[in-house]
Amino acid sequence: MKTARPVIVLAVLALLISMTGCNETWSVDFTEVYDVDDWDVESFGGGPGAHTLYDEGFFLNYYRAIGPYGFSGDFTMTVVFSLDVDEANKVDKAWIGLGDGTGMYTLKHIMLYLNSIGEPGTETLDLTEIYGGDFHSFRSMDYIPAIRRHGLNTYKLSKNGDTIKAYFNGVLLCEYMLQHYDLVYSFPIIYAVQDSPKLLFKSVKFSYSGTYEARP
């Protein structure tokens, strides 16, 4: 692994906003930026915790990171991350979600939970709609379809009105009608629990039909 770049360095996030048909696009490539100062990075989950921006991507352990912008209208969020795991070197947890930009479970969220990544037979996947203190799981699997344990993985979630579709490495996980999630602006959230950089977040991208606003 290359030398880690300092997380706190005076630089600018790679914010790319461009017109694509009727939609706009925002993206950040963690392999090309010099800091994540625009992200809200905070300890979560009670572990010892660490977070580092490497040349190869963004490492989180017992830390969650909330993106600098939220997006309205219909949108597609795409998150790419790399894995290098096996039964002896697993990632305990990886979460990718959407929320109001102020915390993990402050209001309403849509969360993808991946557990025991790298250990076939115990790997699980769960998609959950969270509102207040209630958690509604709308897709649970006792495996992670099409997972690449030594390579790049892509999670994509598209929202069209009140309907979402979720994909993992091109495999449709579900199509679901949201019951409670009605936020005007949705902010990306990423989180992981791992003792060393076996999972690195590579990029986050939004294609959206509405507008965007900065995190509260």
C-alpha cells in the first residue's frame, strides 16, 4: 500500500458537477483528492476507531462519513469500493446509506448493511428503511450476490419518486416502495468496521434531476 496522505490537508475536494441530459452529476474520487475535509467524519459504534485517506481509497474503522452535499428529485447513487478479504481477513461491517446529513439515525435513512465480508456462510446483506427509532428491513439475504472478495465492487441505488431499486455488482437486489422516507435532500453515508484496510471506498457519485444543497 502506498504512503497515506494526511486526512487534514488544505486542499479542495474533487467536486464535479456537469450536465448529462436532464440530470446533473456530482462525484468524488477518493483516490484523487488530498483530503476529506468537506465530509463529516465522526467516530461511531464504540470501537477504537481510525480513518485514513490512502492513495488507493478511503479507510474507515468505527468511523462514519457523511457527504458534503444532499440531492433532491429522482437520483442514482453509485458507490465503488475495493475488497481484499478471506475467511481469515474479513471486514466485520460495511454500511452505505442515505440520510438527512446530520447523523446516523437522526431522522430517516435508507441503509445497506454488509456483514462478515470475506467469510462465506456467514456473509449477510440487509436493506433497511429507518424512521425515528424504527427499523424496517425490506430485503435480507444470507449471502452477498456477485461479491468480488479481491477486487472492485459497486453498489447502486436509484430513486424514482417513492420507488427505489438497489443493485450490487449489477445484480438487482430489490425494487421497493418507500413507506416513510420522504426527505427532500438525501446525503450519502459510508461506514466500516475492520482492523486494517481490507475495504477501501473508491468513489461516490450522484446523478440527480433536482438540486443540491450543502450539509447542515
